[in-house]
Amino acid sequence: MLGVVLAGGVAACGARSAPSEAGILLAEPGRRVELAGLIADTPMNGENIVRRRVSDADHSTVFLVRIADREQPHRHTRYDLSVVVVEGVGVLWLDGAELEMGPGDSAHIPVGVAHYFVNTGERPASALGIFSPAFVGPDSEPLAVR
């Protein structure tokens, strides 16, 4: 069973905390991963999107996803997806609605719902993407930009 523990979020003054300051981590039985270190160990290397598989359980899989610019609009045909932003800022377009997101913000994207993320910051945005059921292969269906 995978347990995700998040600490941090919005500071009292309204400014968003950086992961290293907020102590954001991923925890599961017998394992603790500091996300600041995981992000540092997952360079962009000039790519727009970098994905890194972090954890597998019977019914879900966790990826670290880093986005320099934007995703193409798409939907998933097999997986529900929950996303937790851990670094950076951007806009999640979710079934036509615009949702501003930053560290500590989360969204649940049911199977079949059109979505994409646009980074609005100066540095890559990083998020945990939790796929359910467990990830067995890509299922992304591209969509036309509206």
C-alpha cells in the first residue's frame, strides 16, 4: 500500500514555499524520498517534459513529472490521474477550465477528461503524478487545441 505524505504549501504571508524550505517528501513503508533531492537528480537536459517513475504499488504508480513549457492537450484512456505540484507554478487546463496551480496544489483527473499543464514560471514545474490503476504502459490520447 502506498502512502503519500505532503508537508508545506502556502506560507502565512501568501507566498509559496520552495520544496527544500517546506520539507515536502514522498513516504511509503520503509522508504522516504526527499523531493528536493529527487528533483535535483532528475535534470531536464534540454527536454520539455521529463518523467521519472518513483514508486509502484498494487493499484497505483507514482511518477515525478517535470515540465519546462507545456504539455499537449490529451486524455488518458485507462488511468485516473491525481497530480500534486511540488515546485513551480502554472495553469492546469482541466476539461476547459483554467486552474492556477503552485506548490501544494492538487487535482484529480478522471479517466477520459481532457487536460494539459502550461508552466507559467521561469523554471521547470515539478509534480507527482499518481496513476490508478498501476501503470502498465502509455495511454495518452492526443487532442486538438481548442
